[in-house]
Amino acid sequence: MSAVPSVFHLAHAPRKVKNQTNAIDPDLIKVEHNKPVETKRISVGKYDKLFSQLKYGSCLVCEPQEVERIASALRKWLNSNEKPGKAHRNTKCKDGQARIWLLAK
């Protein structure tokens, strides 16, 4: 025999058996017929009260460096509360402030 194993020996090598001590016992698993457990975290964001006061066509006035963060929070709030609408932002208003409008889709 040669020192190099043949392809046949490599293909039929004994398989490694995983540790059987961590096997799952089927007797410990139970079946239930009920509603899925709610897994969403329910928390109030710091802008939730402010966003709930917005009407379509109204806007939030903020500093230009804050507009991206607040607009992103508004879009996330609309999505998580399943409200129709979109956030439109403008960073260059005449008064030097930025604005974020809530618009209907």
C-alpha cells in the first residue's frame, strides 16, 4: 500500500459523532395551541408626544444639524404606528432654521 490515502478511503472515512450529552429530549417539548406571544418592545420615544400632535401639512422647526435625526425618527414613528404619510425636510429656510413637514402620501 502507498502512504497516500486513496480517494476511496477519503470518501468513506468514519463520520465524527457529535457529543450525545447535549441531545434534546423530546419528552420535554410540549405542544400549545394559543396566540403567539407579543415580542415587540413597547417603549415611548422622546419625540412620540411631539409627533402625535402633527397634522398633515404642518411642520417641525429645528436646527439644521438636527434635521436628519428628527426626520429619520419621524419616518420610523410613522412606520411603527402604521400611519400613512412621509417626512419632507428642508435645511435651508430663510430664517436659518430647518423644517420637517408631515405630508400625506
